[in-house]
Amino acid sequence: MRTYFAAAMVALGLPLLGLAAQSRPELGSRTKRFVTVEAPVVALLHVRVVDGTGTAPMEDQTIVIANGKIGAVGRTGTVTVPAGAKAIDLTGHTILPGFVGLHDHTFYTTSNRAAQLDNSAPVLYLASGVTTIRTTGSFSPYAEINLKRAIDNWRYPGPRMYITGPYLTGETGMGEMQQLLTPEDARRVVAYWASEGATWIKFYTTVSRAVMGAAIDEAHKHGLKVTGHLCSVSFREAVGLGIDNLEHGLITNTDYDAAKTPDLCPLGFEAKLANLDINSEGVKSTYRAMIDKKVAMTSTLAVFELFVPNRPPLEQRVLDAMSPEVRTEYLTSRARLSQPGAFAIPEVVFKKALEFEYNFAKAGGLLAAGVDPTGNGGALPGFGDQRNYELLIEAGFTPVEAIQVMSANGAKVLGTYDRYGSVSVGKFADLIVIRGNPIATPADIRNVVTVFKEGIGFDSPMLIESVKGVVGVR
């Protein structure tokens, strides 16, 4: 095997040094049962490629995978396929880079429950083409640390994980969130989670500027980055404090509430957004502040859509994945959105949220995406990431641009674009094989056949079937 492997690498013009160091542990039994492609060298033939860089789709391409990485990409017939490679004809299929979900929790909520989904969440993410996630707030940080370790060792199928640690908030924190009331508390807690393996810190709605500033400073000393779902601190204030990323876009930004008191979250500010001029100087100043300081924005349109009456379209696969009681909870909550007095996001505000993100990106901002599988339960891990693709297109992005947001841009935010995020020679072979053409027909984004993670091909339908009826329970 090793002799053949080395010969294949030479045929591809790839270096032999570091082969041993790059070898992966043996696949665990829980992982191996979903694997359909595990050859040392694989050639994917006659496939349409959307590479994630923003360039136009390339027809009739061949991709060669060796040692878990992309060895060659080019027009079929011009790429040398090494003798003995496992060749797969993908005529009629499209390959995308693995998605990088930047707000992809492993816990899940409905209107009545919160559950840690160590079993179903990683499986659904991987099955949907999400090969990398950042958890962006945790209810059970040690569950995620242990899950990351199991996935890294190939004992459990799932995306590679970047751990954010628990939610850090202020005086009115909830449940599992950690309250930070002084700068000293902030520094101590950030240093602790850095020592436990977190690589990001996330702030929640009621944090003060003094606490956030101290935490950001401490995080940067430890090589961690900071993001936030904010309210008490506005976007421009957070940028001034040195934050690295901002979550959710318009609907969590209090820059435009003239009555806002410093360090307090103004009640009902979201309703005022209906009257906001998205093309105003105030909005443009937010963009400029973020772009000047290289602060990225994370789009989570799929979770906000859940609160717009009669959205999103009901999907049978989503209902089938839920446990029976969770399905009932979701459908009940969805129906209530149209009732008088219900908490709902008006269509006009949701449309402004779409426009806010599109204009930010067109102004030169770095926009990434994630599902945020919370709210009333309708945006499932992975499935919601795919729905984001359609919503980004609704916002005005071309399908090719939407793919770039969901793949390359996420890797850029994580600082890992040199390793994955595009279909490029030398990067990890993180690839989504889709039956059909999601560029011409966006709904085809759901037709995932195989997901390659570091060159290992997983059967998407089999992964989905394995957790059918358990989302919300385990």
C-alpha cells in the first residue's frame, strides 16, 4: 500500500516528505460504516466544479485526490490519472468545496426545550456538506471538547470543530451562560477557556464595554479571537474595542437606536429597524468601521427566517429528522407566528436584514455564514446551512458568490484558508458531491450524494437516515 501510495504521489508531482506525519488514525467503527470511498488515490471524473473562489463553474473537470489532499484539478483528458486510482464518473454532478459553518452549534432548541445533540448534530452537518464548524457559543463546552477529540481521531463522523466555549454575558445572563461583571472576571475566564482548548470567545447580549474590552485584550494575548451576539454593545462600539467578528447582522445591531443607553440592551429596538434606511450614512459608517478593522460578519439568515410568518417552506426531510414531540413543538410554534401578539419578525425587517448583508459584502466586507440551529427548532444542523444558500441568493448574491460566502469566506475568518475552503491544489480534499446543478437550480443544494472530508468519502443519505427521528433528543 505504501509503495503504491508513494508512486501515486510522484505521478501527481506531490512531495513524499511528511507522508507518515500526514497519515490519519484508523477509522473507528462508528465512522467507517458511513464511508464509501477510502482509496489512497481517487479520481473524480467528468464533474462540474464550483471552486469557492468566486470564479465561474468549470465544466467536465477531473479532480485527483491523494493523501487526503487535492492533487490536481483540470479539464477531463488533460489531467493525468495515476494508474490504480479509484476512478468515479460523476457526469451530471457538481462538486463544491466543503462548507465552513461559522455559527453551527451542537446544541439545539425549540420553543420548549434545549438539547445537546452530540449524536445527531455532527452527523447532519457532515451529511449536508459542512466539513468545518465553529460552535459560536456552547451550553456544554466539555461535551463539545470531547466530541471534537472523537471526530479528530476519526472515531465519530462529523466536521472538524473550532470550540468557542460558553456564552459570556452580563447581569441578565440566562441558564448555562456565564456572567461576567468585572474586567478582572473577564480576564480570568478567558484565560481559563484558552487553557481548556477554546480558540474563540463569544459574548452575548448584556455584556458591558469594560468587560468586553478586557476580555478581547486577554483573548488576543492567548491567540484567541472574539465574536459576539450583541445588543448592550453596538457593532461600532465592539469594533472600537477590537472584536474580530460580529454575529447575525442587522437584527442584533443597536447602532441605529438613537435612544440607546450605553451598556444597556434597548428593549424592542428590532421593531424600529422597519423604518431604517439601509442606504443611510449611519449604516455605511458601520460598514466602514468593520471593513477598516477587518471585522467579519456572520450571516445566520436561516434562524431569523423561522420567525417570519409562513416561512420557510416546510420540508419533509426536516420533519422526518425531528423526534415526534419536537416536530409537534415546531409546527405549533410556527402556526402561532401568525396570531395577534406573537413574537415575530416582520417581512419588511427580514428583507432589510438580507439587504444589510448584501450591501456589507458589496462594500468590501468579509461575510461568512452559519445556521444557528436554535429559535423555534426549524433550522436543523446542516439542513439550515443549505437553506442559507437559497437565502443568500434571495439577498442578491449570485449562486457562485453564495458558495464563496459559505466556504472560502468562513475559512478566511478562521485563518485557515491555506488549508481548506476552496477546491484548490494542495488543500484538504473537503468536497461536496451533488447530483444536479445547484448553480442553475438552487434547490439542488439538498441533493448531496457524497461528502469528502480530507479525502474520505461519506455516504450522505446513509448519514441522514442514521439520525432520522432523533433530532431534539440526542
